[in-house]
Amino acid sequence: MNSREAFGTHDSRLSGSRTRSWSDMKTFGERVRFDLLSTPSSLVLERLRPEDAGLYRCRVDFKRSPTRNARANLTVISE
């Protein structure tokens, strides 16, 4: 996985039902979803595969605050 490739976004700068999510079906298909009910919100990746391992970047844009970036390294361990 290349951390420079966007595979999903969620824009909640608008309120209520006007929030929008998008994910690239080629990358993870239906194995990825945004959990907006958890605190903090999270990205959930299900049924991990060895090729899912790699460096991921999370970018959060705010309406009235500076953008935040974070990186996470995902290691997939097979049984």
C-alpha cells in the first residue's frame, strides 16, 4: 500500500445527512468503512490480507482549525 494514494474520504464539515463518504472499491472493496459513532471516529478495515500491510496516512481537515496529519504502520500477522 502506498501511503500517497487516497483510498477513502469522509467530509463532515456539513452537518446531518449532508456529510459524505467515499472509498475506492479497487483498493479494499467493501472491507473498509468509517465508524463515525466511535469516539474518536475511526476507519475500520475488515478481513485483513497480507497485502494490506504498509504505511497509512490519515489527514483530517477542519472547518476552523488547521489540518492534522498522522501516520500509522499496519503489520498483518498470519495465523
